[in-house]
Amino acid sequence: MGKITEEIKSYFSKTDNILWIFTAVAITYSLLLISDMQRAGTYNYLITQTIAIFVGVIAAWLVSLINYKFMVKMWWLFAIIGIGLAGIVFLFGVRVSGTDDTAWIRLPGGITLQPSELMKLCFIITFTKHLSYLKDNDKIKSLFGVASLLVHVGIPIILIHMQGDDGTVLIFVFIAIVMAFLAGVPARYFAILGGVIAVGLPVLWSFFLNNEHRNRILALFDLDGNAMTNYGWQQYQGKMSIASGQLSGAGLYNGRRVEYGIVPEQENDFIFTVAGEEFGFIGCIILLAILVVIILRVLIDAKNAYDVFGSLICYGVFAMIASQTIINIGMVLGVIPVIGITLPFFSSGGTSVLSMMIGIGLVQCVMYNQEKDMDKAKIRLGSQSRAKI
């Protein structure tokens, strides 16, 4: 028993315990919110979320034990897994309730899985390898090197766009931009990319966005009065629920709007509205503070990583969590169109919480293994010193 205790102490001495603690706080808060909105329907989201969290915690721990350098070395395996996940959707993809894209697969027992969530993690590892290769060979600033990065990120973007999940496409773009910029890709390339996007917006609006996409954007400005009747309904009701909570909220299990399910999809993309109604402005600030601490801890771990592999992996997870947080809150508050992005750690959705927990596992993997390597180096140096004596 004492040996097990020592092993546990040794493990946590090498990981980011503040990150572990705030991750645990986030998933506990999420379970409170999901248990609260259970009153609005018959499907038991709480059981699904609890199982996903349990599996996610185990997965995060197991991932943290694997040497991240080995994972980067095996980048080709993660590339195969990522493309394979996309291919499964084209063969067996289904559309779930409340969505307009075919981006899920149905597993035995009626469980649905969204492969694109796990593809993000595969992409972070393969993109880490790609960027580190370009840095090591002094090609990170070359046109050829940047073009190869565009091809790399273009593959998952095209595959996921073909599934109709353009919200996830946006997350891939953010992950790629953050990782590339922090890896040392010159700012001029981002300026050129921004110019190309700006010039191409009219073409994108006219030929690539369908009527539903355009109406969701127009709903932000309420140009034709549809905020109360159609595409702006969800955001309007979401803001009403948040406002109804005022400073301290109605209290857990007391919010009437939550009970009657007035906000569509309040269990996943709009879970923030449940916090607003039940716990008020204070509850919203606490939720945001939890996510900000998690995001900052991942960023700090990226800065403290001893090598480029560790830094880039952490930067990728940072970009994934931060971009989803900003976009989701922006959707709920009506400053960004509804594009189906979950709130990290809080939204109901087994694959979403699983991918976030594995992401935390990747960060802890960097922290744990570099400290473990340092301990081994100290032991070797100590042995060499004794041998000389």
C-alpha cells in the first residue's frame, strides 16, 4: 500500500496539479448543469455525460503516461487514424437530432460518436511533427514550407467540410494558425492569408454558403425581423434565459425556462444559458473563470515545455480549448452565428468531453514525461559522479 501511495505522489509531483484540479471543477460544474436541465426532457444526458467523463479521466491518465516524443515519432499512425475516422463517417455517417450535418456514427447500444472531435487530437500530433520538421530543416519561413502546411491542414478541413460540419472546420483553422504562428511562421504569410480571405468573402457568400448559413449570419443583425421567429430564435431565447438569472440566478433546479426547455439544444451548445438562469451573473463569471484558468495553465505549460514537441502539443490543445470557448460564448451572446460548437468540458456530448479530457492528458503527458526524463538524467549524472570517485 505504501508503494502505491509513493507512486501516486511521484506521479502528481510531475504533472500540473492546478490543471488537474480546475479540470475536475469544470466537469463537476458541468454535471450540475446537465442534471439541472434533465427536467426538460426524458433522455438521460447525465448518465451519458458521467460515463464519458469516467472514460475521459482514464484516457487522460493513460495518455499522460505515454512519452509524447514517441507519439510524435508515430505521427504517421495518427494520420492514418485521423483519415480513417473521417472515412468511417462517409460510410456510416448519421445525422443526430438538433444538427444539420452528417458527422456522427452510431455505435452499438444507440451511442453516437463524432469522429471529428478525435480528429483534432490526431491533427495536433501530426501538425506538431510537420512544424518541428520544418524548424529543424530551416524551412519554417520558406514559401514551400508554408505551402506544405496549407496542404496538411487542408486535408482534414476538406474532409470535414464534406460532412457539413463547418463549425469544426473553423476550429481546425484556429488550431493550425496558432500552432504555425507560435512555431515561427512569419507574420507576412498570415497577412497574405487574411487578404486572400477578405477578397474572397463575396465569393464565399455567394457560392459556398447556403441559405441557412447566410440567414444565421443575417440573424445577428435582425435585418428582416427573424430574431423572434426563425434563425435567431435560439440566440434570442438564450440571451433571455441568461438575463432572467440576474445577479445570483433562480437557484439549482428552480429555473422555469430551463424546466420547459425554452432554449433549443440547451444541454450542449447552449449550456451556458443554464448557468446564467440558475446561477446568474455570478455563475457565468465562475464558469468563465474556470475555463480561463484551464486555458492559461495549458499556455503556461507550453511556455515551460523543454522542447519544441512539448510546446507545440500544448499550444495545439490551448488553441482547441480557447477557440471553442470564445466561439461558443460568442454564439450564445449573439455576436457569432450559431455554428454548432460545444463549450469545452461543460456541454453535453460524450465525444466532446472525451476529446477535451484526452487533450488535457496530452498536456499532462508533456509535463510528466519531461520531469521523468530529468529525473533519469539526474540519476545518470549521479552514477557517473560516483564512478569517477
